Amino acid sequence: MRKLALGLMLLTGTVSAQETILLYGGKVPGMLPAAAAAKENVRTDKTVGLLVSNITQPSLEVFAPEKGNANGTAVIICPGGGYGVLLLGREGRDVARAFVQAGVTAFVLKYRLPSAQLIAEPAQAPLQDAQEAIRIVRSKAADWKLDTTRIGIMGFSAGGHLAATAGTHFKGNAGNVRPDFMLLVNPVISFTDSIGHAGSRRNLLGDAPGNALVESFSNELQVDGRTPPAFLVHAGDDSVVGEQNSIQFYLALRAHKIPASLHIYQKGEHGFLKEPSFDEWFGRCLFWMRQAGWLH
């Protein structure tokens, strides 16, 4: 498994996005007049790579396997960054390229980050974009030769919070925006004082959110019998987002008899910058997908 996954990673450099889709065709709902003059901020960090912020045009980048190699499964990837920036390279495009080598069609979601200056309802914008992305992928599944019952969502850190929110807040929405499975990597799950990530909560909900709003976005409290199956991976020494986020979500899933897998590495800190290696944790992710029937 380790050698195979490592080999896949070595091949990914030749795979690039084939298409970029604007989620709303150019006219983004809920944007304030100031958004018309806002410019996207793109920079590169020597440690984590490409960073993007000040997003006013959310989009999907499409990474599709070569003809004949696609297995019908799709994953929409939500990069992390504390709801203040998106790690579009390391937690987006790089992972998409690895999925392509496994026959999975990957979509990197460049979602809006909450901004009271640019968005009328900033706390709702990331979820709105994730749900629109799911709707688009499912509605165009035939174009990419996808199985509409095998469309999952993946997220890292705050992107993991967004992915988990998409997996627990889909009821009452027009169209089928429920992801079929979730892949959550060192995810922010909770906004509670005891285990939540204060920075992500502040960026998404503001400085003084009410208890009802905090509870609504604490996804371990929103699990029910329709929540999708999940793969979770975390580091026990994560000093940014504590492993209790993954543990409590896993326990909530199992309490509702939702299939789930949880991996806690002894070391790795936040983002697995040094260890475990990509082929180690990503190999476990692919194994779970295969075992659960998401890879045929």
C-alpha cells in the first residue's frame, strides 16, 4: 500500500485541472456592492504552498482521470485555512492529482471566506458554496461518467468543518445536496468552548455568536440517522485543532449507527507537515473508500 500510494504521488505532477466552473455562472448571490471592486489575493508560502483569500467568485476546478480510468466516484475537496484563507495547493490541487491516479474524479472547491464587508450573510456563504458544488457535480454526473450515489466531500481543518457541515446541514434544501460520504483530515468539528477551534469560529460566526448559532455549527451535535459515512484522521499531538474534534464526531456517528473509520496518529501535529507521510494517511483513506464500496 505504501509503495503504491507513493508511486501515485510521483505521477501526479503531470495532472492539471481540465476545467474551471464558476458556481453561479458569474452572478454570486448575497454579495454586497463592495465585492465588485474586491480583488482576489493569491500568494505562495514556502511551507504550505499556494494561498488564496478575498474570494468573490467561488469555483470548482475539475481533475478527471484519463478516459477509461475513471471508476465513477467523485470527491469535492474543501481546502483548509481557518476560514481566513484557502490552502489551495497542498490541501486542494495536490490531493486532487492523487485522487485522479486512483481513478477518482476530483473537484477542488474555491469557496467564499466569510467577510462582513463583502457578503450579506457571511456565516452562510461557505456552506452555500459547498452545497452548490454538490448540486453541480450531481447534476452533471453524466458528463463526467459519475455514479450519482458515489459523490463525496473532503475537507482539511476548517475545510473539514465545512465538509462536516455539508454532511449534517443538507435537510430542507432544494435538490439533492447530501454528500454520499465524508473524508475529514484533522477537521474542525466543534465550535464549543471545550474542544472547538476559536479562530475558525470567530472567522465564520463573528466575535460574539449566540449559543444557538454555536450549537448549530458544532457538527458533533448535528449528527442523525441520515448523516453520511465518514473517514476521519487526526494527530494526537495536534496543538491547533485538538483530536477530540474527530473523536467526538466519530462517537456521534457510531451512536447513530453510521459507518465510520477513525485514525489517530501519535504524532503529526496540525496538517501532517512532517509526518505521517502523504502516502501513509492517504493510503488509509483509499483503503476505507475501497472497503466501504466507494471505489469499485
